[in-house]
Amino acid sequence: MPSGILLLDKPRGLSSNAALQRVRTLFGREKAGHVGSLDPLATGMLPICLGEATKVAGEILAGRKCYRFTVTLGARTTTGDAEGTVSERAAIPTLERSHIEAVLARFLGPGQQVPPMYSALKRAGQPLYRLARAGVSVERAPRAIEVSQLRLLTLAAETLALEVLCSKGTYVRVLAEDIAAALGTLGYVSVLRREYVEPFEGETMCTLESLAEMRARGAEPGLLPIDRPLDHLPAVHLDPLDARRVCQGQAVSVANAPRAPRVRLYGDEGFLGIGVSDAAGTVHPRRLLSRRQPA
């Protein structure tokens, strides 16, 4: 199977790594990785890089994510979502849409967020969630995040349905708890779906069931090309001689090459990898594919 990017619609109840292993088993790929973990509770878009596409995983990870989620009000859970047990309850004040929208507006823009204990972040080599399960809590440094959009979809007696577009590293569970606190109560995430990861808004996703059916028919899934997440980088097209030199790790001079810290490199056979173009028009290879991929 060629290298590329698979957009999986991860089902509820399965960890991101478990979903990845199922994809690897179905299509026999040893080299594969998922981008941006989803909790077992969560569903939605999980980009999986197959083969040489693992070399652009960092570009996808840096993109913003869009989530739709439901906050159940009046209680806090040990995990911040419906997977945990209720640890505290509080009254729910009378809420009106205009007030909620005013509160949500406070969360827009750059901010700081303390990661939850139930997370895959590590402390001395141990994932925090393992420490949390053992009843241990450690201090976590706040991290910079940015919320680009945050809107109220529906309001019910004890729940809010919201949509957020946010930077990498944002924990929706923490955001939900903070929103509930700003509304004068407690809350936890009861439903969570990742709608898309930039730049894949509107792209078709595959389910594990549809992939298994393809495998049974001997068909291959529709993979996005490796350079799909790199459209924001300037492109440099190399002649056959320069392409060969770049693939050998050499720098080449290219007329009218854009000055940029990162560029997409192409030869006659398609996408070669990522490079750097300096002020003198010299292009340096930085992260190349092991095999040339078709355009």
C-alpha cells in the first residue's frame, strides 16, 4: 500500500493507539502513527500517517482542532468526563443564552491552561493518568493555548452543547470545567467529537468497519497525499540533476527560490520532502522521503 494520510473516524470506547493498531493490522503497515490523541470517550477525526507520511506528522499536529462537545452541569468527575466517577455536586443557576455567550467570549484568544492529571503527559517517565489512578496528584505547569472560536449550539436544563476551534495542546475537558466554573457551577464533558483537524476540514473520513470491508475486498483506502498538510509552505521545483543532489543530502542553488525557513521540494517524480531556502537562493534538504512519492 502506498504511503499517505488516512482520516479515521475513531469510534467511542477505543483509545487512539488501539485504533491505530487495528488500522496497522488491517493493512499490514509496520510504519504508522496517529496524530493528536483522542480520549476513549471521544469520536471523530484521527489522522493516521502511513509509511513515509509519518515524516509530516508534526505539520498536522501543529494545526488547530475543531470539537463539538456537551457539558453536563452540576457535577464534577474524577477525570473531567463521563469516564470518571462523580466527585462533587453543585447547584445549577438559571442560565440564559445571552449570559452564556458573554461568558464564552471571555475564553477567546490566547490563554493559559493547566493540563489535567488524567492525561498522557509524562512526569519522570510516568504518564500522569497512571499517577492519577494511583491517587497521586502532582503540580503541572500551565501551557499556552488559544481559542479561536467558541459558540453555544444548544442549551438545555442541565447541559450545554458547544463548538470550539482551538490550538494544539488544548484539553476540552479542562475547558468544560472552566466554563462551568465561570457560570457558577460544576461541569464535565459527557459527549466529545472532533469535527476536523486543520487542514482537513470537510475531508471524508473512514470508519474501522469500512476499512475492514475494503480489506476483505482487497481494496485500498483513499489516502491523502503526503504533501497535503504542507500547502502553506512555498514550493520549490527542482530539475532532475538538482533533485538527485538534494536526495543525496546536498544543497543546491535554485534561481528565484523563495527565502523561507521551510519549503516543499519537488522533482519530476513528485514530492521529495521538506527543505530550507536561504537568502542566497540556496536550497538545503531537511526532511526527505526515503522513496520518491507520486505527485
